[in-house]
Amino acid sequence: MNVQKGSQGEPWKRLLPLARRDTRSLGRENDVPSVYAFVARHREHFKAMTLPSDGLVLLLEGTKEVRFGIDQTTYHPGEAFVASAGVTMDVTNLPDPASGQYRALFVRLPRPLIVEAARRWPQFVGRSTFEPRFLPMDSTLVDVLLHAFGADDRAIRHPISPQLAQHRFLELVLVLAERGALSLTPKYAGQSTVDALRQIVRHRLHHPWTVAEVAQHLDCSAATLRRRLVAEGQSFAKLLLSERLAAARILLSERGADVADTLAATGFASRSHFAAHYRRLYGEGPSSARHRQREPSKSF
């Protein structure tokens, strides 16, 4: 295959030489920016995967299915997304039917790199980005990537020094922050308990979550979790209800899902309680929202 053919109109094809072989086993220190090539000839499935640091995923061949909460997105060659640290996802990698290969790049963006970027560009601090954000691999992004780690897989197999890596990868972080795909966090600003809890429950809203179970995920006691939530003006029950209702709203009004399917997907045990909460928040019943979504739009 001539990987350079059509690269002028499709800049992402210039990244193909970086994924000639699988390099995910070539680990580096967790706090060093690095890039890995994922190459596979068989379907791979990673259930409830959580990344310890932010990462940029760039799809080069095959397809990648990502499930985050009630949303499932399929990415194709030439598309990319940022996966945020601590977010739980189900991921499936599928080889291309014609070539029999799956190829992608994963760029690890560790915490020290994000902290330094936040110090340099404070205007991008505090933008919350839980869900994966779609990014086209245009010429600007590809140029920055090639400058960061070279034009072929030699840079992956023989990485540059940690100091030079941080210097080069900062440019990539700036591009991602400018596009709203990456949230910059200052050195002494930790994630709020509310945000952490949302990340945990949003992936499995159908699960019968308890305070004790979520507290275990956050490595604290149930009493401590309750105190932290109160300090941030929230409660466990209200936050869980809010997340479930927001997901139900999307399923009913945007996707036309059945009420029964919506109940199952969002973890409501009682249809009457669900309908009452939904009507109180949105001013209409669940069935009305679904019927309105299915009405054909009128052209004028």
C-alpha cells in the first residue's frame, strides 16, 4: 500500500508510517509524554477501561467503538478524540474487513504536562470535558503531531528525552485546549467530588448505585463522601437523579427510545416515580417527549 497516496487531501495519512507495528508494550515512565502504536489483526474489547492520564486517540485503520454512559460512538480512519483521565469507557477495536488490520495511535498526556500547560495558558483552565470529544485530523493537528514525535515509528521505538518530549508535546496540548477538547488543570486544583462521582455513575446509570459503593471507588468512607458532597452543595441522591434524568431526556426526546427501554437504561425501578420526576423537571411526561420526537418535521 502506498500510504502517502492522497495524503495532501487527507493529512492524517502522513501518520500511517508511525503505526507499522504494535508498540504498546514499550512502556515509559507514567509522567513522561509518549506515543504508542496499536496494531491488531483480531477484534479487541476492553470493558470498563479507565485511563490514569489524559490521552489522544488517533484512528488510522479499522474502526473503534467507544461506549460512554448511554452514548456509543464509532470512530473511523482520519478521526481522533481525547479520552480524559478517570473516565470509564467500554472500547472495541475492529480490524478493517479489507486489510484485516486495526491501527491507531495513542498519545499519553500525563498530569505534569497538563499542569505546565495550565501555568502557561490559564485562559484554558477549568473547561470540563468528561465525554470523548471528536476531533478531525486536519493539517494543523497532524503537523503538531509529527513535530512532537517524528515521521515514522523510529521515534516510538527510540523515544526522545523526557525534557524534550515535554517541550514538544506542550504545543499539542495547546492545540487541543484551543479546540475545547482538553481541560487544563492547575497544580493545586484537584477534581471536585461532584465531578468524580458523575464520572463513575454516568458509565453505568442502570446500576443500583449506593453511597458505600461509590465511596469505595473514591477510596473513602461513605460518611466522608457525604460530607464532601455537602461541602460542594450536593447530595448523592440528587446528583444520581439528575444524571439519570438528563440521560432519559436524551433517550426520549432525541433518540425516540421506548419508555420501558429508557427506564432500564437509566436505572429507574419505578415507572411512576420516574414519570413524576421527569414531569417536574421538564414540564411534560416521558411519553409526550417521545411522541414529539417522532413527529415528522414540517417544511415551510
